[in-house]
Amino acid sequence: MSERDLLLRTAEIAADFIETLDARPIWPPASVEGLRAALGGELPDDPGDPLEVIEALAAACEPGVVAIPSGRYFGFVIGGAVPAALAADWLTSVWDQNAGLVVGGPAAAVAEEIAGRWLVELLRLPAGASFAFVTGCQMAHVTCLAAARHAVLERAGWDVEGRGLVGAPPIRVVLGGKRHVTIDGALRLLGLGRESVVLAAVDDQGRTSPTAVEAALEGHDGPAIVCAQVGEVNTGSVDPVGGIAAFLRGTGAWLHVDSAFGLWAAASPELRHLVEGVELADSWATDAHKWLNVPYDCGLAFVKDPAPHRAAMAMTAEYLVADEGAAWDAMDWTPEFSRRARGLTVYAALRSLGRSGVAGLVERCCRHARRFAEELAQLPGCEVLNEVVLNQVLFRFASDETTDAVLAQVQESGEDVARTLAAFEKALPR
Ligand SMILES: Cc1ncc(COP(=O)(O)O)c(C=O)c1O
């Protein structure tokens, strides 16, 4: 069997999966034990036929694959894959470029450079902002907060890349009480421990405020980093980034925004008022694998001033050939060295959706969320707990037991959006 035959057969398996997405249960039937049994056995001593390997892998995995790309998947904030991005992801693997340096794949580098510029424009970030394509919002935080650490310490006369953190002026880090845990993870990796952190008060939607940030900074006039949030993971709530930026102006503090999904509201004329002022921050972390719907994994870091971004990330070595004429050596902007050509999927998604397609995708999703909230609120005993501003709907029934039982039944029913609402009604105890 030729490699062509192998790839064609793989394409058939993939198409079969895609074509069953509308009907298959979202949660797969196999247990972890069943999957261990199906995939397990001894490490083979000898080579196997690639097609047999793929057929066996697909058959063993199929009962354990969550139908995440389905339109009926409502768990977490997890995207599917627009068709052009999915196909571009295949090509990314086939071309197998090492997209750290331009010499590792000039086409991949240029596609990433162009996709990055398109994103800056689409998300209405300051022109000239630098960007990095990373694995997810987690590493986007690491990238942005490394730039922040560089900048605030440089302002205090400390070269963190040269001298490290031992003996550095202490940085106060202000986080909203409901920040995503990946911010804490990023701070830990950057050597900014829990004792650097002061939590700013939040309201019942998880929003912080300029006054809460002011209180958290009180008594500190050294280097400071403030992390705001656009799209809280439970409620979708949006911090008043413009107000926080206005308060911080002239203080030398760095304002970072966790906008893993919320930043995409800026791409929609209908929704962008919700994130007004977000462009006034210094850095933004978001994901392409959430609302842009490119296949996992792809996160995005943006930094208003490219200088601290590059200073925090760039590496050189004698054997690395930097192409002076080429702008985009991703290695200068990302924490990774060798890396997947992530820009290709983003390029394909943006080119196939266009501005109106991205806006429509975000708006449609928010419309569904509003409809869920309106109709759920009419069910007996159901209480919607959040102000539905973006895509998150938080609700409960009279008791945790009822909520769990209803959700289990709805998940089992595997219905689409309209019928999911009907399934809620059916699942309610009489
Ligand atoms: C607000 C927020 N920040 C960060 C993350 C982490 O994103 P990732 O899983 O891409 O690292 C999430 C994930 O849901 C999120 O909702």
C-alpha cells in the first residue's frame, strides 16, 4: 500500500467521523478501562503496516472520542473546527515545517505574519502590536506576562533577563478574585510567587473595577502588573478594562488582559461595545482554538509595544540563521524553540470566514446563549444565575441533585440546540 492510499483511507475515516457529528452522542460510550483494553497490549518488537496501525487506532479510539466539533457540544469553552482550518491543519502536518525560524519554513512564517496582522486589525488592537502563536491561552499569559515583567522591572532600573529575579524590586501583581487559574500558572512559571499577588474585589458576576484595583495597589509604588479579564469562564462577564487603564495611566503599571474568548466580541459590530476600552491595555492573551474554531492547539499573545515582548522571548545561537530580510522569526516572540506552524490554520480560518464570518460566528453563539437563558428561565425551578453577556449561561435547578440528574439526562439524550431545551423540560422531575 502506498502512502497516498494510506492518506486517502485516513481521509475517509476522518470524513466518516465528521459526517456522523450531528447524530452521534456527544459523550462517548467507552469507559477508560475499555479504552485501555482496546489500545493496550505490549509495545511491539517489530514494525507494523501503517494502514493496519491507523485502522486499529481509529477503531479502538472511535468509542472514546468526545464529539467536541459538534454543534451540540456545550461543555466548557471549547471550539470546533471550521472546514478550511481543519484542512489546513492536515497540510501543516504533511508539510511538517519547523516554524521557529524563517529558514525552517518560509511559507509558514509568512502565513503566520500575515495572519497575525489580520488578527491585530480584526480584534481592533493597537496597530503595530506584536503577536505570538502559542499552544493556548496558558502560554499566551506566560508570553505576555514575561513581557510585562521585563517592562516593569526595566522601568525600575532592573534587567530581569540579565540579573534574574533574585534581589529585584518586588513586583506587586493585582488579579481579580475570579481570574482564570492559568494566570496563577503563568505567574508561577515566571517566578512571581503567590506572595506577590493581591486580589482585587469582584462583584457577583466576577467583575473587578478600577476602585478595587486602586485598593489592591494601595501602599505600593514599585513595579506593578494588573491582570483584567474579558470573559469570565463561568459568567462571561467583562471587566471595565478602559476604566482600569485610565486609572493606571502614568503609574508605570502594566495592564494585561485575559481574554481567552471575550476578545472576539471586538470582531463583531453588534457586540464590540461590550469590550470597549480593551484596546487600552498593554497585552492580551486569547485563543484561536476557542471562538475562531481552529483545531487544537492554538493560543495567541499580543503585546502593544513589541520591544519588551521581543526582549523577553528572543534567543540566539551561533548555528541559528536569522534571515535579516524576513520579519517573522517566531522564535523571537514565543517561548517555544521548535514549533508547529500554527499560523496556517488561523490564516485559513480567517480567509475562509472573512470579517463577516467571524462576526457572524460569535454573534450566533451569543444569540444561542441568550435563547438558552430565556427558555431555561421559563422551566419550573430553573434559575439563571448570570447576566448573559456573551456565550456563558450559568443555571441551576432547585437542588444540586436535581441539577445533576437533569444534566445527566440531557447529555444522554444528545439533542441539538432546540431539542436540548425540550430535553431539559422532559428531564425535569414532575
Ligand atoms: C478566561 C480563560 N482564560 C484562560 C483559559 C485557558 O485557556 P487554554 O486552555 O487555551 O490555555 C480559559 C479556558 O477556558 C479561559 O476561559
